[in-house]
Amino acid sequence: MKIVIISDIHGNFDALSALNETYDELWVLGDLVNYGPEPSGVIDFVKSRASVLVRGNHDHAIGYGEDPRCSPRFREMAEATGRFTDSALSFGEKHFLRGMPLTVEIQRGNTRFYLCHAIPSDPLFGYCEADSPRWITEIQGISADVILTGHTHVPMKRQEGGKVIANPGSLGQPKTGNPDACYAVWEDEKLELKSYPYPVRKTVSKIRALPIPAPLRDELATILCIGDIPPPSK
């Protein structure tokens, strides 16, 4: 069985529709919406193709009208794009976001998987970098062989306590120093981190048309173009 694992699409339908990988199942680790210009297209794609999915903090925020609890650097951007996203989605689409589970435990073949958006102890909002020793305690009590998370937008694969902990990175807003969309593939009992180019400039042109303040449009466009967080403007 071949499973494609994606996360943090953030309304970037251009990146999602450029995914050119065959699969038996598509798993989505949350944050379908916000920041990007086409949240409805992303939701339609995921609804029709994903076998397994979990809710991210931005899905939760838009679905329930709550704070996504972003870092201070991105709070204003999340609020502004959140207002656009809220206005762009139907009641049914928001209901879909609310209905996504926080965690999923599932088995394929001989491998048991645990899925969440952030970290097991705080599946919506917890932030844990790849090399953090906190993962040692986070996976205690989880019987799965593979723990899959997103949220950081940075691909990661490490082994700890006989388990694989992996993050596919962000499909729609990567923070790797490269604008290519990131994802992961599970096949033949192995997990591989992968990426591919997509028409970033096409997405940027849509971002520049969003009804949000120009400085936020500029910063969001820069993040997509460089695949990283630019230094704060002075």
C-alpha cells in the first residue's frame, strides 16, 4: 500500500492540485485553510480524495470562530486572512472543518499509526521542533509505531524509543528555504520525505488580490517565494 501524507495546505490550491503522485490513500494532517487564497478549492479536494484527516489549529479557528493562537509575528496576518477565509467559506464547509477529528489511530498492514496536527499532548496548538527532547515524553503512552504530525511547516523524520516520528512539512506554505511543496510517502514499510515545484507566482498573484492590508500581502507573498520567514520589517 502506498500512502501520501500532506499537511498545512493553508488554502494553496495551486500547490495541492500540482501533487503528481499516485497513491492508494491520501492522509491529511490539518490546516487546510487560512493564509492562502483558495480555501474552498482545498476543502473540496480533500473531501473528495482524503481517506484520513485530522483538524489543525486554523481549521479549528475558522470552523469555530476562535483564535488560532499564532505566534505574535503572524497574529495580524492570521486575523486578516482569517476574516477573508471566513467570508469565502459556506456553512457546510465550516461544518466540515469542525467535524474533523483531533487525532486518529489507525493500522495499515503490520504498522500502527498515530496522527495529529501538532503534538499528542496538545494536538491543535503545541509546538515541538524536530530536535526537541520533548518528543521523548510526547510519545510515551502511545502504542503506535509511527507518529505523524504537522504544524511546524518543517519536514522531519526521527526515531525515538523504537518509534518513527515524522512531519511531512507544509504543502502550501513550506519553511525550508525552498518554495517547493513538501509531503511524505509511506510505502513498503518505509517513510520518505519528498517535495515538488508548483506555480508559486500564480499563487502569489492571487494573494496580491486578497482584501487584506498590503504589507501583509507582501509578507505572505515573500514567504511563499523564498520558502521561509523573512526578517521582520523595520
